Amino acid sequence: MAAAPATKKPTTGADGIGALPEELLFEVFSRVGSVKDLFLFAVTSRQWLRRFTDPAFLRGLCPNRGRGHRSRLLGFFFQSTRFVRCVRMMETRMTQRTSVSAPTFRPAPGSPLAPPPPPPPDRALTSLVADDDGTFNYAEPLAARCGVVLMQLVPRTFDLHPMTIASSSSHDLILGLSNPITGERHVLPPICSGRYVVCGYAIVTAADVDLDGEQRPSPPSSGHSTFSQLLLIGCPRIDGSKRYLHSYSAAAGTWSAPAMCPTLDGHGFDLAGEGSAAVHRGSAHWLYIDRAARTLAPRDDHYLYRLSAELGGAARVSLTKLGVRAGGKPRLCVGGDGKLSVACVYPVHVTVWTQQDGDGDGGEAWVRTRVIRMPTPVMDPNGLQRDEEWFEFSRGSMLVLYRGGAAFVVDLGKGVMEKVMDCSPRQFMDERYHRYVPYEMDLVEFFVSCLGGLCRG
């Protein structure tokens, strides 16, 4: 008996696109509206999962992004409207259900989050994250880590947090978190802040640590950019020598009771650098300067303190004196070798101190590991001397923004500086105060980590 003729399988749309030459595929995907749309498209079939977990294919979608630190900086968030917490402003926002003044995102050159031409390149946060209920109306960006952006929100009366302007709830602090890549959103319950000033925060993701505080290699599908916990450090307006830790759990959806941080009798402390914590080996760390020691001792001879809070469960807080000669402007970060580092910033150089393994008597040993030369100081277009803002950047590096100048990433391990933008976003702003929040993520690592497990499964 003759064999029946083989039936040709109809070509699906996905198979048809997949048969296109590589250069045409790049042309098609480069026109997709957003990275989030690419992520959703990647999970439509196993074929596309394999495509979008191929690092070479992914990097080909952004040929102008390059490699290294430049490829990680996606842009900056800031609030272009002055954030004033007053009764009139709050009454106005209560009647508006749209984000008339959402945070602005300024993409870095070649960023895949940049809007399609023509200019201007800026876009609103709400063009990246759904906001049909006005949640991010007039929000102020505070910090970003692992793709998650932390913002302070304005209270409203409709649908969400009921309040009366004349009541004490007008002093409540309402925070929101979002991930512009995945669309994840969280609006946290109000926390009373009328008597406190929030001076530090730590964004914790699901892949940071085990509950026992031990560092672990995260499985590819563990969600490196999934929000898990938020820590806040607040100090009373009356007694600035005390600190309290507030912890919010995304799983429980509640704030824990505030825990008092350890202090030194009669000593006041100043936060060194930005309020964002360095998350390292199961704890969040903030760097503080002993105000009295800085006043009485020579500038290059006072010691720093590290305030640490354990992640997960009931946070335990500790205060540790660091053996670091803290001249200049000290900043705390995690080095590329996984150790804590303190970068002391001077006008023309940066001195890097690195934490060593235990010295045998229960203490910590810190060693000066590198001195990095800075670019020659320049004047901005208005004739003002440069000033700079420093932020922790991933992989043992720091991002520095110069007024009227460029943006650089300082690699603390290699001792080199890399220009990531020809001009700082501060160059385009007026003289009013604006909080710039760098938004960085390696999109290739993100796709591979989130989709790799599905592909192998």
C-alpha cells in the first residue's frame, strides 16, 4: 500500500517571522513600542523564549548601547514640578484622577526606553507604567534599585486612602513602587511621619537574600527585579540623635512596629551621601558620620559608623564603628568583589577603602585599596564651579553627575572612569532643586534571568 502523502504543516505567524533574516528581525523588534511589550512577546512561544534568552540576539537589538557600564544606564527619573506638600496642592490633586504631573523620565543616549522620535526625548513615568487611577499623580522619585523605583505619593480622597485635610492624616507618608520594565506596581499603606523625617530607605528584591541572611546564587526565575521589602530610617524632628527603623513586607502588605536604632550617648550622627542603602549579605547598610568626632578631630582622622538592618522577618539593627580615615565626602557601596567599600571623594581624587575578612578578634579590618584620579574641575556654562552628585551603581562602581558637565561611572575595582553621557541631565534644568534618580538595569541579564527558567522548563 502506498504511503499517504505527507500533509504540510501550516506556517504560523511566529514561524513566519522567525524565518526572516537576522537584520530584518532586528528592524521589526526595534519598532516594538516598549521593552515590556518585548518581554510579553517573548513568552508567547518556546521559539521566542529561546530567541530572547540568547545574549547575542538581545544585544543586537540595541547596537548603540555598547557593553559595560554604559549599557546599564537607562536614564534618570525626576519631578520637573516643585514638590510642595501644602493644603492647596493636596486639595487640587484630590479632584484630579489623571497624572497631570507624573515623574519625568529622561533616557540615556541609545536607551531602549527612549520614546520614538521626533524629540523631545523625555517621557512621563505613566507612559511606562499603567496609571488609570491617578496613583502616581504628582509623585516624587526618591530612589531606584534593581529596576524598582520608589516614589512619594500625594494623598487623595477617592478610591484609595480616605483622608480629611484638617486631620492628622495629612501628615501621613504614602509611598509607591513600580517597575517600568515589568509593570509591577505597589502602593503602600500610609505611615505616620508628622513627627519624623525620613532620611534613609532600602529597596529589597526577592532575589537579594535568604531569610537567614546568607547570600545565595539566585535561580534564573527567582525574580531579580521583584519587590519584596522596603526599609525606612526616620529620625524625630525634636531629637535628631535617635533613629527608628520601619519595615514593610510586600508579602504581608503591612508595616512592622518601628524599632529603635542603637545610638551613642551624647553623640549626633549625620547621614553620609544619599539615603539609599547598600544591600549586602542579608542586610541593608547606611553610612553615618559622628558629628562630634568630625568637629573635634582633624578632618582626615574621624571615624565612620555603619548602621545595619537585617532583612526579612523582625529586622535587627546594629551600629558598627569602621576603621576608615574618612576624609572628603564618604560614600558606602558594594564592591565588584562582593565586599563593602567606602569611597572617600575629594576634589581631584577618590580614595577607596575595602572591608576585609574578620581579623580574628571579632572586629572588622578595612584597607585602603585604591586611589582614583578625577577629571580636572571644569566650569559650567553659567560660570559656576562644578559640584557633583554621587550614586551607588552596580558591579562595584559609582555614578557621578557634574553640573554643566558629563556623567561618569567610576569603577572602584579597576580604578577607571567611563563617560556614559556627554552631558548631565542637570545641565538642562533650572536652578531649583531637583532630585535625580538614576535608573539602571542590564536588560540582557534581566531577560535571561526571568525567562531562562521558562525556556529550560
